[in-house]
Amino acid sequence: MQKYECQVCGYIYDPQLGDEEHGIAPGTKFEDIPDDWVCPDCGVSKEDFEAIED
């Protein structure tokens, strides 16, 4: 699955790990994350993430 990087702080969203601390189950694709989800490290929106090479 495609990983996504926060362009502000460098946090990597890995769909295999999800973000369980914030209600995102492992296996959740980035595009399936609710639009109100924010970066767990710096708080920016999904719009500030870009797909990265695996």
C-alpha cells in the first residue's frame, strides 16, 4: 500500500500500521481516512500529505 508523508513535519502515514491512537485501523488506505483527520505529530490536514515511493 502507498505511504504518505506530511510535508510540514515529515510524519509518514503507513496504511499497514494505521493510526490507532486516533481511530484509524491498520489496513486503512489514506484515501479512506476521514477528511477531518489531522497529522498526529503537527496537526495539519490531509491536504498537506503527499504520496511517497515505498
